[in-house]
Amino acid sequence: MIFHRLTLLSSFINRSSNFLIHSHQCRSFKLTPNRQFSLTSIRPRRGDRPQLLANNATNTPKVKLTFSDLGKLFRLAQNEKGRIGCAIILLFISSSVTMSVPYILGKIIDMLQTYKHEELRRRLKQTTLLLIGVFGIGAIANFGRIYLILTTSQRIIKRVREQLFNGILRKEMAFFDKQKTGELVNRLSSDTEVMSNAVTQNISDGLRALTQSVAGVGLMLYISPQLALVGLTTVPPVAVGAILFGRFIKRLSRKVQDALAKATDVAEERFSNIRTVKSFSKEEQEIQLYNQRISNVLQLKYKESLAYGLFYGMTGLSGNIIVLSVFYFGGVSMSEESLTIGDLSSFLLYAFYVGVSISGIFSFHLELMKGIGASQTVWSILNDDHNEKIILSSQSQHTIHGEPLTPALMLRDITFDSISFRYPTRPNVLVLDNLILRVPGGKVLAICGSSGSGKSTIGQLLLRFYEPQSGQIRIGNIPIKDMPLHWLRSNIGTVPQEPVLFSSSIYDNIAYGYPTVIENVPETVLKNKVMEAANTANASGFIEQLPEKYNTKVGERGTMLSGGQKQRVALSRAILRDPSILVLDEATSALDAQSEYLVQEALEKIMVNRTVIIIAHRLSTIIKADQIAVLDKGRIGEQGTYTELMNIENGLFRNLVATQTMVDVDLEE
């Protein structure tokens, strides 16, 4: 009789445990149950596996669980305390319902053994109605908990992404020189999600696992203290194994992230420069390189999978040994009539609940460690010392050194006084060496020189993309470092050699140059200004010939337009800004003769009543400048008018003109 009962009990427990384990896995992997799992098939939840982030491991701080890091991470959820508190209350309700199921099932089994016929039907009916009510409450609580946690997580992700995006945009150019675009994008997308999940969904799952573990152990002790001691014998060694496993997985996941970062860098760089790849017919070479990087990731994932398999295989074996022990000692207790079959059924189900919940606690630990690791990289970006000192609006400061902040202030002479400069990424290369240069206010100054002489650097220093190591830049008598950065840049227009357009419409790209927030400008006013700027830049002609005119999409980086068209759109953008200072960085050097003529004609129209700095080497571009400065080895070698410089025997400028003339003759031949 006892053997028959144990056989029935074994079948019932096996089915119940398989359903329990499978349901737990389906919640983790978001699957629909379709087949049973064995007792040894418990696999890690999605949160247990290190998420593959395209991080550069060498730049990622070593993860250490500290109270400071935990505090920073949990402060992300500070504004969501009400929602999280409600979710926790609902969690306790749903967990209470879950933990009542084994006890009720045990009583039903005892009921089947004790009562017959009418009495049995009556009690089953009462119990069924009770369970329907209990399960209904549990379902409502689960719905509320999941909804609150998921929406709270998305709210936190949005807030962190806004903060991180804002922080990144406020960085100095030196920061971007050292960072990879793909890595920053990954921080903005993946890392923020990991951080949010660590303090929302992970906390919810961790509390649920902890609650069910404590409740399950308590009920196991209530049913049978002796069996509870037997069932809990594997917890200490499994806990030690989990800690060691977590440390190993952290180290291995860093290697995986590093390998994946290299693969991601290859893909991103090749996609961004696809024309170069195709023009050199390097598709096969790039495919092999990417495959090699991915193969490195795969080899590391093999090791990771082996580690997971060994750990969860051993924990599964430990669990099954405990089940056999409980069956044995439980059967002995039943034979002595000190334990009913219902109590043993409840005990075994609670044991399974505790086992799954302990696994959830380990998952919580791993997910929390990943959240801390992701947060450390995000904090390192937000808290570094590369932030620009930006005043967002000129309204926050009306005067400087006692003078009003007006466009007229920017039309004074620009003085580069003993400027020495090295780029942060090339600290051993002196680009500008005690440079002394005066740009007459309201005039046109052309800067020429050999490649690498520092011409473009002058424009970048004027925009304060970088700070010189020594010396001072002044407009009038006011150092530009004392000016509000936003106001300074809003009064300087730039047109680079290779203008960058956003992958939107021509209209949006031109309107981007408007000095105030576009949303605050009436649509008709902005539209008229955009069309006027395009007309001034000789861009309206080709725009009107396009099928969608100003609504034409330019493609990524403006690839749908020709070089001359892109340059005129960029010039329109600069004109719309109506700057007091205009910096033209070899704006016509990459254009054909017809495009150069159109752009040059537009430039002559907008140079009036502005201070213009032309960085160029073409004679046609600089011949009409009021002043010409020749850069030589980071210093001004010569400065004067075109006629004055051409009259200097063996002068730097005269030699440059002679060299270009010879090149032009060779090209014509």
C-alpha cells in the first residue's frame, strides 16, 4: 500500500515539478510551454547569461560590488518609488497565492484518501471555489506587478538615456577623439537597459525569489523539521559554487564583450565606409576579417556554455539526490504514520519552489553585478572631466566685461596671441608653435600653407573645440574663454571641406542652422528664411528641379547629393545662421569648376560685413582676400595682401603659388 502511494505521489510530483520548472523557464525566456522538462533540465534564466555588450573591455572598470555603486544604481529608481512600492505589494500578494498552492494540493490529496462519495464531492467543490478565488487574486496581482515593473523600467531607461545623451553631447571634442562611435551608441542603448532592468525587473524577481525561498523553507519546517534539514543540506555547497561560478562568469563575460566589441567595430567602420570597401574590391577580405572576429566570440561562448552546463548539471544532480533522500525518509515517515501522503506531496512541491527560488536569487546576484558593471561605464562617461562649460542661452548672461553681448562685439579684430597647441590624441606633436595672428574685424583673411601646417586647427580653436596649452584668443579685448560658449558658437558659421548632412530632408538640413530652437519659430517664417538662404547660396536652382524639392531626403551623410550640391546646402545652413564670423575650411577644394564657380559666387555675396577666415590653397579662393597669412611649421611665416606677398622674393606664399600653378598646368596638359 505504501509503495503504491509513493508511486502515485512520484508521478504527481514529477508532473507538478515539470510544470513548475517549465513555467519558470518560460517566464525567463518568454516562451510558450509545449513539452515537459526533466528535473535535471533546469537552465539559467535569461538574466543569468552575460549580455553581449559591444564594450571595449580595456576601458571598462573592473566590477566590484560596493555600497556606493549599489546606492548610485538604486537612486535611478528614486523617482519611481510609488510605482515600485505598489509593485512590491502586488508581488507579495501573488507570491502568497503561489506558496499556498502546495499546501492546498496536499490537503486535497489527504482529502481523497480520507473522504468518500458525497462528503468528498462537497469538500472538493468548496476547495475548488476557494482556489478559483485565490488564483483570480493571484492573476490580478501578477498583471499589476508585471505592468508596473515593465513600464517603470521603460521610464527609467528613457530618463537615463536622456541624461546620458545630454552628457555625451556636452563633452569636449577631446572626448570624442578618444571614443568610438559604436561604443557610445552601445552605452546609450544596451547599458542603460541593463541598468534599468537591474533595479526594476531584477529587483522584482529577486524579492519574489527571496520571499518564496523564506516562505518555502518555513513551510517545509512546519510540515516536517526532519525532512527540511535533509532537503536543505545542499544549500551551502551550492551557494559557495554559485559565488565561485559568478566570479568566473564575470571574467569570462569581459573577454566575450571585448571580442564582440572588436567584431562590432569592424562591422560599423566597414558599413560607414562601404564605398571605399567596394571601390577597392575588398568585400571578401572584410568578410574574412569579420568572420575571424565572430569566431573568437564563438570560442569564448563555447567556454561560457561549458561553464553553465557544468554548474547547472551539478546543481540539478544535487537537487535530484535531495529528492531521492526526501522520498526515502518521507516514505519511512509515512510507514510510521507520522506523515501523511498529502503532507509529503506539499513538502516536495515546496522543495521544488525553494530550489527554483534559490536559482532565482543567484540570477538576481548575476544580474545585479551586470547592472553595476554597466552603470560604472555610464557613470565614468557622465563624471569625467571633459565637460564643456556651456551656458545654454544668451539670456542667462547679458554682458561680458561690462559690454553687451551683441553681434557687433564679434566684428572686432580676432587676435591669436602666442598660441601653442597639441591635440590630446597626439600630445607629442606640436601643431601650433607660439602662433601670433591678427584677423581684422569685418575683413576677409585667407590662411594658406602646406598640408599639416595647422590651418584647420585655427578654426577649431576659435570655436573652442579645444583649448590651447598656452596663449590666448581674443575678440576685441575679450578672451573667448570668458564668453558664453553657446553664444560664441551661435555667432560663428562654418563650412568645412566635406560638409556633413543629416539623413533627413534638404529643408531640415538647412533649417538646422537656425540660431534658436526651431519649434519656437512660426513655420511660415522659418520656411521663408530657409528658401532665402538657399537662394543666396545658389542652391535653390537644383533644389527646385528635384521631384520633392525641399522635402527631398539626402540619404546618410548626404550621399544622394553631389559634392557641389552638398556644399551649397551646407552653405545655406551657415547663411541661415547669419553669423558675424564665417570660417570656410577649404570649402571649394573638392569641387569641379562649375560647382566651385557657383559656391564662390555665393560666398562673395555673404562675405560682406562679416569677419571671414578662409582656409584654402586654391589661388582662385584666396586672391580676393583682404589679407593673406601663410602658416609654416605652426607659425605665421608671412602676412599681407596678395600683392605684398607676391613681391617677396623666394617668399613662402610666392613659392606656394608657383607650385600650384605648375600643378594646374600639368593637370590641363
